[in-house]
Amino acid sequence: MNVPSAEAASKLDVRCYFVRKRNALAVRANFSGMFMDYYLHLLQIGEKHAPDIDAMLKDALVAVTLHCASRPWNERHAWTVNFQDPLANFFVTADNNTSCVTGRVFTEGVRRAERNVFYAQAQKAQEEPRMSAIEIDGTNFLRATEQFYQRSEQRVARFFEHGEEDFVFITAQPQCDVEWLEGLTEESIRQLDKEEELSLLEERTYHWECGCTIERIYQVLSPHVRQGMEELFEGDEFLKVTCPRCGMVHRVHREQFEAWLEDSKNPAT
């Protein structure tokens, strides 16, 4: 079963609202379509997660997507979050330039540590990435992201489940009514459009896609050719390369790779 292409993948529509008089940004989206594409991807790569791991990874996709939608258009974000119970590393990324969202979880070879750690990378076009790392508590990814905002971004942010697979993310803006924001409940979120004055700022669209094409795999492998093609392929005619971002396995055929290397040395004019 093939994963839908970027053209066929379900489009995730995100709406961004400004909450007037409260000075807060509310971002909302229904993730049903993206979750379906995520499960199709798991089928393709032959993976199936334990229920708790699966729920945490889906929450991670929610968090990074809504976070990215609340940020400027020229940014992309990548998070790696280490949890000690369950022992796993979660990687998720969202890109406002390409509208792509992807992620995966690592449960093997994860080191034991005293605390959970949230590693965040943010990058604007043509700029060096900004890195941050904070210790977090608990095993809920949405609550972990709220802690990231409190300790790294130095402002309040909260996630709510408006309905099944329908999430709302609210962040404090300058001169925010923080007491109001901290007092919100899931019930009050469902009445937000009735009790508060909302102004639609923009709509953004995202989709599940990694972008790990065979050409990108070639680019990653090309520096290793210096050690020799024989050593790289270990005498075989092809090798398997697993994408670290989404887990997709690519078969790299030596003859095709050699042809690509030759073409890259002599680009068409």
C-alpha cells in the first residue's frame, strides 16, 4: 500500500484567530486526515506502535503543526523529545515553506537518563538554526510542549481537544490576559466563539510528507563515496537506507547511484 503523494495526501486546514481584548492567538485544526496518512505511512514501512507510543506520536504531530502555524511563514521547526517512561525518542518536524509535516519514534537503543528532555530547533530561511533544550515532566506530549513554551519561550501556551481529533492551541501575545488563558477549560474552549471576539487572521494548509526522495538520499550518501564505492556497498549491487525523519526504507542501486554521481559532476548546460 502506497502513501499518498503530496498532491493526493489529505490537506490539513489550520485557522488562526486573534482573540480580541484577551491578546491571544488561537490556532485550530482537525487532524483526522493527517492521522489517516500517518497510518498509511506506517503500513508502508511495516511498523506498528504500542497504543501509548502511538497516541504520544499523534499528539507530537498535533503540537508541532499548530506551533508551526502560529509562527512566521519563513520558519521550519524540528523537535526531538526524549521520554524515560515509556523509554522513547520522538522526532517531529513541520515546515511553513513546504507545508510538510512528518515524524517518527525510536524505541530501540534509547539511553536511560534522569529526566525527560525537549530539544527544539527553529530555522528561518537563509539563517542559522536556533537550538534550545529544556527538561520536562510527565509523559503527555501536549503538556510537554506547554512546558517548552513556559520555560524556553517565556510565555503561556495551552492545548485543548475541542472534539475528536480536533485541537485548539492558544498562545499568549504581548499584554495577554494570562489569568484568562490559564483559567480556560475544554468546556470554555467549545464556547470560545460565543463568549469571545475572534478575528480570523489567516488560514494555512499542511500535509503529511517527509520529502525523502531518492535524490536526497543520493546527496546524503555522496560524501561517503570518498571511502570507496566497494566499501559503501560492501560488494552488493544495492543497499538499504532508512530515512531518519520518517523511517521510509530506500533501495539505492549502485549502477543508478554511479550514474547520478557522474551527472552531478557534469551538469547539463
